Amino acid sequence: MRNQIPVAVHLFFLHNEQVLLLRRFNTGYEDGNYSVVAGHVDAGESVTQAAIREAREEVGVSLKPQAIEVVHVMHRKSDDERIDFFLTVKGWVGEISNREPCKCDDLSWYPLASLPNNIIPYVKRGLENYQNGILYGEFGW
């Protein structure tokens, strides 16, 4: 049987050795824990297109494809299997703001060297792998 694995993008907005984190709220998944701007890749949508869409929907900024770089890919197992693309964002147009207050109750910059304890474990691993130059990883197996 062939897998039909969900694919997601996770955006590392970076500025002055800090990463933008959002605290999940009222979503039913990892509420109270920090993540990054993220979302599923829709059918017929590229990873880059999904990243641009999620940035606009969640934090209200515009991205150009050349400002986005894939820095880690993770094959992850939780309740099901997933493929996660982690991308750095090094430039954007507009002011970052919380565009989904019904799903996010904090949007803050954190030093990459001092992440909060309540960050979602696979997101933390993705950030660590990015910092260590590891392009591919597996989590939850």
C-alpha cells in the first residue's frame, strides 16, 4: 500500500540571531506550546507557494521566493506519518503581526540559543538540525 503522507511547511523567520515563535491556542493540538509559522501544503500547491500563503495568513507579511530557503526536511511519525519542510525566511515585506488571534495567543522573538522549554519537540529538533547544518532527519520512529 502506498502512503498518502501529509506535507507541511515550517517557517523560521530569522532576525538578529532570533527566531519568531508563536504559542498555539485553542487549536486542539499542542495548545500552550510554541511553534513557528506553519501549515499544510494544499493539493496543487508547491512548498514555496505554501510558505508564502502561510506567512500572509498567519503573520500578515509578503514573501518573495528568493527570500525562502529549505534548510531541513523531516520524515516524522506521530499518529501518522508526515513530511515537514523547514524553511528560513530572511526577508519580508510588511510588519509581522498576529493575524490568527483565535489560534495564537503570543507571537514573540526568541534567541536561537535560548528557546522556551514549551516548544513543540519536533519543531525544536528542526531548529537544532538547521543550526547544525543537518539537511535531513527523522523524528518519532
